[in-house]
Amino acid sequence: MMQGAAGMNKLRYLTTLFKVRNTRLPYDEPHVQFFRFLSSRIPKEAQFCPGFKTKCMFIKQLSASANPVTQSPSYAGGHVGSSYSGGTRATSAAIEDLRIASKEGKLSEAMELFRNVQKQGIPMDSISYVCILQCCADLKALEEGREVYDHIIRSGFRPDVLVDNKIIEMYGKCGCVQEARQVFDKMPERDCASWNYMIAGLSYSGLADEAIQLFGQMKEAGVRPNGNTFLGVLSACNRLGLVDEGQRYYESMDKDYGLLYSMQHYVCMVDLLCRAGRLEEAEQFISKIPTKPSAMVWETLRNACKSHGNEEMEKRAAEKVSELEPNRVVPRSNVSGGGVGGRWANRNNSANRNSGREILKDTDIMKPPTPKASTVHEYRAGTLSHPQREEIYAKLEGLAGQMKEAGYVPDTKYVLHDVDEAQKEIALMHHSERLAIAYGLISTPPGTTLRIIKNLRVCGDCHNAIKIMSKIVERELIVRDAKRFHHFKDGKCSCGDYW
């Protein structure tokens, strides 16, 4: 039927037939003909097809083997746990299922399919590796990413630049910059994205000096930087407090490379100025942006004003945010965990007068490494519903005494709720990253590195507390907050206390 439609040159009818086709079924000659037809006609019509460009790469292979063959009953729709047989068609179906699960962010399903593909001896290609590595990178699933990379090495597969780039991105997003650098250094060839991923990984892990040095090597290698390159470089300058140098890099984008600025570049520059306390310059910079600044630009300024106690400018910035995004709501936890001023928070609200374990609502995910997969546990500060909650709180209380002996003094200015000092100290001790660390300490062997993913910027008191914790427990504690990675070890942090 599809063949007939293609022969009659009825594009609309053919695309309708393909839209109702189950996209999880393997491809045979009619589907190959469909792709050929679309590619020779109207590209716009092909855009609705999921993974159109990806699938076109297999047309040649499918054409050679697309004899009319009845689908193998063992395929059964390609669900997890199915046994794939029946030649090239079933092989394509297995790989396609793996890609679909990866692109949809279904990591557990993708990894089960990945292992099943290995058992069946089905060869993986570059695109499939890219899909599953991207899924691991997006979800910061280090152990799964390592499993995929180990398979690449064991199988003798020779990764191309796209696969190597995704390995670097995966390790960078998981805070494993040493592993990322090893892959980067061994690459036989690199493109601009290779340098960008490595620069960004170094920057976000606190190795901003190395990121800037690598940018210099990139230019020496004759690789032309793009806008993403400068995002990584500006972030590195931000982490080091190099305002003047950051401004020079920013100006170089247009002057030396003719690159257009994006809203992300404007946000980076505002953040760079604000972190250095140059709020007036930041506001002037925003006024000179040639296009309408986004809510994120003004939100960056607003947060900085709150931290530096500039209430008048904070009010102006908050009004701009409200104008651009009326429905935008600043989470209570941002107020309580971010700065010192914070008078926009409603301190008289009854929800803010809860004590101890009922205040603050930021979320952390703790990922202790295990042999086979990343174990993920979610925590919300002060509201822990966990089968080991009593053990977790007991561990925190034990640590509290050790920390005070080591010189820790709670900085209660980071709790903006109207409660007494004792309750403020309890609230600080029950911040979500500390709950996550306590669970990691009681559930993993001594010396195990703990990885915490935090959805907000870590507050100053927690930053100081975790430094002391790392020395007491003699472990590396890696915390990824909304801005960057913090590698705590031996009482020090990779950010140098500037974040």
C-alpha cells in the first residue's frame, strides 16, 4: 500500500500512512522507500518523523537486506527482556528500541536493552552509543556511563569523534574531570565540541585555571571557538573572580570572531559582575543589552542584590522579573538558602513558623557508587520520610558534636524564618545536602566517595559545614549545586570558597 502511494507520488497520503505506523516496528523495504521518497521531495514534510536523519543513515543497509520476511514472533514488539532474532530486521529493531528509550530518558529501560543487546551479540553503532551516553550524561548516571564506556573498550569498537565527545560530556557532567581529560587527551581528532565539553567540565568542577589554559591551547591548535566555547570560558572567569579578563573574552567574541551574543552570554556577564559585588555595573550592563533582557538576567541581578543587601536594586530587579514572567515564583528555599537580606520572604507566614524538621524545601539527590548502577535517593530538607530516618538523624547529631569540636559555628543568618536560635541551628543541620551525606555515610563502606546533586545553590553555612565533614569522615564529598561542582576533601573545597 505504501509502495503504491509512493509510486503515485501522493506525498500527503504517504505521510499519513507513516504517521499511523507503529514507530517501534523494524524497517523493511516500504519504509526504506518512504525515506528515499521524502528525502527527494519536501524536507519540511520529513521533519515530523522521529529521528529522520538518524534513520536515513541505515537506508543503504536496510535496502540490501529488506526482503519480505515475516516478523519473528520472538520480537514481540521489542519490549525489555525480549529475545531478538530474525536477522537484520530484528537487529535494527533492538537497536531502535535502545535509542528510543535513551532519547526518552528512560535510563533503566535503556540499560536493560543495552545489556540484552550485548547478550544477543548485536553490534552497536556510533549513533546508539551517542544516544545512551547522552541519556547517562543528562541524568548524571556515572555508573551506567562507565558501564557503557567499558563495553566500548572491551568490544574493540573504535569510537568516532561524536562518541568520544559524549563520553567527555558524561564524565564532565558527573564531575569526573580526570576521566574526561584522559579520553580527551587520547582522541585522534577533535572538533570544536570536544574542546567545549572539556572546558565546561573543568570549569564546573572548579578547575577554572585549567579551563582557561585549555582555551588557549584550543586557539593554538587552530580550532575556531563558537558561542558555547565562550560560555565555558566566561563561567571559568566567574569562578575565579576574573572580572576584567572575563570582560575581555566577552568583547573578543564580537571583535575577533564575529560571534553573536546569546541571552546566556548576557546572564554570564551579569553574574560575573554581581559575584564581584559590582552591582551598579551589572545594572548598567543590562541597560545596554541590545535586545529585551530575559527574566533570568534580572533574576541573576535580583539574587545578587539579596546576597549583598541592596534592597532598592533588588526591588527594581524583582519588578522586572514579575513584568516578564508574571507567573514566576521564587521558591521559599531559594530565599532561605541563598542570601542574607531576603526581606521579600514573608516571615510572618504561618508556613514559615514551623520548627526544625518542617522548614525549608530544597531537594537533593544522593548517588553513592555501587558496582552495577547508580543508587539514587531524594531528600527534602527537614521533611525526611525514609525507612532509615532515625539512623540518619542520629548520624547527623553525632557529626554535629564532632564538627563543633573541630571549630564549626552555625551561621544562622542563612535561616530567614522567624524562629529562635536553637531552631535555626536544627534547620541548618537538617538541610537536604546534610541529610543526603548522613545517609551516604551509614550506607556505604568507609572511604567511599559520595555524590550529591542539589537543585539550589549551596548556602554558606552548609559549604563550611561540609568542608569540616569531609575532614572528619575522611571522604571526598562531591556536591553539584545549581551553579557548579564542589569537591570537598580534607577540609577544603575545589572552589576555593568563591562560588
